[in-house]
Amino acid sequence: MVPRPEIAHWLAGAIALLLGLLLASEVLVGSEVFRRRRWRAYLFPAVVIASSVLLWMITIFSTFSTMHLLAHAVWAQAALLAGAVQLALVRDKLTSPAWSLVPGVALLVSGAAFLVHEPNDWLYSRSAFLHHAIGWMLVVSALFPLGQALRPRQVVWRAGFALTFVLLAVLLFADRDSATIFGRFGAGGP
Amino acid sequence: MRRALLLGVVLALLAPNAALGHVILESSQPVTQSRLEAPPNEIRLRFNQAVTVSPGAIQVLAPDGLLLSGTTTVSEGGRVVTAPVSRIARGAGYTVRWRVLGGDGHAPAGVFTFGVGVAAPPPTEAVGASGATWRDDAARWALFVALALLIGPLVVRLLVVRGSVPARAERGFHLLGVVAAFLVIDVGIVAFVLRASNALQLPLGDLLYGDLQPFAEKTRFGVAFLAMTLGFGIVAAVLLLAWILDRPALRWPALLLSVTLASGLSLSGHQATEDNAGWLSQGADWLHLVAASVWAGGLVALAFLVWPLAPSLRRDAFLGFARLAVLLVGAMVLAGAYLALARLPEASDLWQTQYGRFLLLKLGIVAVALTWGAAHHFLVRPRLEAGQQPNVRPSLVGEAAVALTVLLAAAILTNAAPPPAEPPAANARSAR
């Protein structure tokens, strides 16, 4: 009943890449041009909300350990809330710039979940390295939405937010779980 | 130089290598919760990656707790863990407890059962498992409350105050629905893990890497948990979309899905697992649960949303809910009476069994709630119909509190074991 973990990770990587490219496109051409067609503004929140449903499906496949069940449930809820808030901002249901902080909180919580569910050191195995790398990257990248809320005109925050997803995709595509890191280090490899 | 270094790191990470997951028990012999006709000579566990073990990594326990397994060994590069067993007799169920150390440093552990010549007991009845504790009761109560807060306000908004409502009240309905949907999911996860932990019997740190698969896949409550987790995740998304997209009609699929998913609790409780259980008892339990949820959650919606946030709708909402409450109370009483008769065929069971005493306690609280409701129906309703504006909110809050207390009694009753029931066939034979 349990799908191979890397299949789930690569699916998540593909979605993260799509999100990163969507955000990067908007940064490159500017919001005014990107949102000239209204439906484009809905793409990012729609994909995030859809990914939360997929994450619920992964959650119910993650009963092989309590920690994985809890971590995936946290990611699913963080994605749903962040996507919903983004959609509400697009629809002008929410207007305060403070709501832009919600994706930051979602990144922070998701990063913490990555770090908590990895008990080993960075170089213990490839899986441990990636979990630490993803966890800290998400924690640090929570600053981008914060910067965006405080300095909405500076493009660096939105660019950083977009690159976060691209980098997340790279790391998820690299996930081989217990394999050795960089081909030679680590105790966890077979 | 920097580019080359970056490229090297990326290529190294992407380089093909063994693509294995976290330590997962891929298969076992005997199969989890299987029925064998002949006693096995060994227990064999296959993992998805190499593990290391201690000599007692696999323990096979007889129903009386006697250890039947020998020294554990590994083979096939550490992926297969085996322990010899002896003195296994036909006609009993056996418990296998295992614990290994994975290459990733995690120490997963698990428990499963098998039967020889008989059906295997569920993993919740494994040797060493404890019964429900106050934590299970509290989790079940929280689940009932969350379900009531989800279903009740949805019914009030869709059936009682159907037209437009003030914006603040509408936001309140949306917010309560979404929060309740998330609560149902999170409390459901806690309740599931607590139930599994009673059988796993692991300290908290180890429980985090406990194998929940036998409980998720081989028990009714596990399958119900999986369906409810996924389903209520969709409900939460639909309710959020109903608010953001201004599509109140989306509340209908959310309500229908929620009511349907609530059946998971009935299909995995005593009304589905006792010997004399059938589709009628499961249906009655589901009706009982849904009616109680609408009643308790509806009262909360009236007291905390309609009364303070939509003063112009108080009269119509109260009168509309009063009409609905008659139906709800009727359904609750009829279904509850049928279930009580099914679980306690003798009147003396009410005071001679623990289950019966819990039921008496619940009936006492229900009587208080019904008296309160009757006072609203016969004293407050005529005044509202006459155009008066009595301050009913404190009384509504009180009735809602009593209703939520009824759910607490129901949670304790759900986790208590009813006296053994005769199967329908036996009943028929004795009747003849």
C-alpha cells in the first residue's frame, strides 16, 4: 500500500518546480504584465491548493511511522492554508499586507517539520543531508514573505520566494533517502 | 570556479544511487493478521533496506504472554530478519512484537498478530496492549465536538438561515467551518495514534517511529481514519473555496461529504463489531451521531454566531431551529433506544455492567438537555412568536454546554466495552 518514497518525493519536486517557474515568470515580466490575463494570477494558489489534496493522499500512505504521518499532515495543512490565503489575496477577500506573512509561516512550519523528523546529522546520509538542507532552506526562506510584506516594491523578496521553490525541487529530485551523500560519505548507505 | 563547484554539488546529488526509502516493513511471514492452518517454524520480516537487530528483536508471545521465539538473526544483506518459534499450538492467536535499527538511524518498531486454526485477533488486542484510557476518551470527545462544530453550523446556515446574512455572521460561519474541519483532521490523527500506542506500548520517543500500518490497514478504525483524513482534507479545501470564491453552494457538498464521512465512526465502533451488529445497528449509530452533532453544533451556531452577529435573524433562526430540533431529538431518541436494546438486552445490565452505568450517566445528562430544550420550546418560542425579544443567549450557551457534555458521555461510552452479545443466528435459534 506504500508507494516508493522517491516517487512521492519526485512528484512533490515536480510540483515545486512548477510553482517556482510560475513565480519566477511573474518576477521576470512583472506583475502588471503577468496578470494582464486575470487567470494567471490564480495559477499559483490553485496549484498550491491542489498540491495540498495530493499531500493528504501521501499522508494516508505514510502510516509506516508516526513521525512521517505527522510531518505529512503538517505539510498538507500548511499548503492548504497558504494556498487559500494567496487565493483570497488575489480575490481581494483579504486586503491587509500582513496576510502575505502566512506563506512565510507555512514555510517556517514546513521547514521545522523537515528538521524535526530527521534525527541524524547532516552528513549521516544523503537523506539526512537533504532533510537538513530543505528544512533550513525553508526556515530561512520564510524571510522572503516577511520582506515582501514590509518592502513590497523590492523585487528581491519575490525573486527569493520563487527561487526557494526551484531549489526545493532540485533537492527533492535528488532525494535518494538512505543512499550515501556525494557518492562516498555517510554511514547510512547500503 | 564557483559555477563548477555548484555544478559538481548538483550533479553529485542527482547521481543515480540506491533509491531506497526510510525503513519500512515490506512484508512478513506469517502475513499480518492472517489465519494459518499449521503452526509456523519461524517469523520472517522483510524490510526495504538493511537493518541491524538485537537478539530479541522479534518476540512472539502466546496469549498468556509466554515468549515463544528464539534468537533473532539477519540475512540477505540485512534486509530479512528471522526468529525461530516453537510450542505454537492450534486454536489460538499469537502476537509478534519487533524492533530494528535502520541504516538511517531510526529505530522502527511494530506489532502484529496471527492466528493458528482461528482468526487472528486485531492488533489492538495484541498481548501487552492496554485498553482505552482517559486520553482516548478525551480524544474521542474532542473528535465528536469538532464534528458537531463542523456539521451543526453548516446545517443551520443551509437549512435554518438560508437567505443572506450580515457579513460578519457570514464570515463567522465560514471561519467556524474551516477551523472545525481542520480540528476533525488533527484530532482524528491524535485519536488514531493514541489508539495504536495502546497496542504498541512504546515510549513517546520510540512511538514516533512506530509502525502504524497494521492499525491503518487491518482494523476498521484504521481504514475509517484513512478515509476520514483524506475526506475532511477535501472538506476543508471546499469550505475555504466556498468563502474565497463567494460560492455558498459549495457548502452543500461539504455538508454531504462530512455527514457521509461521519459514518466512518459508526462503521468502526461497537455497533459494527459486536456479534449481533448489522447494517441496522450501524445505520442507527450513524443517525444517532449525525443528529446529535447537528443538535449540539447547531446550538453553538445559534449562541455564538447568530445571536451576537446577526440580531435581525434571531427570531427566525430560533424558531427554525426549534422545528428542526424536534426532528433531531426524535431521531436521537429512537436510534439511541434501539442501540441500547441491542447492546443491553437485559434491563439489569443497566446497573450491573459498567457499560450500562455509563449509559445511565449519559441518559441523565440527556434528560437535562431535553428538559432545557423543552423549556426553550414551550416557554421561549411562544414569546418570540408573539414578537417579544427575550435575551435567550445565556440559556442557549447553557444548553449548548450540556449538549457538548452529552458528547463527552457518548465518547466514554463509545470506548467502553459492552457486555458480550449473542450473534443473530444464535438469537434466532434460541427464539425458535
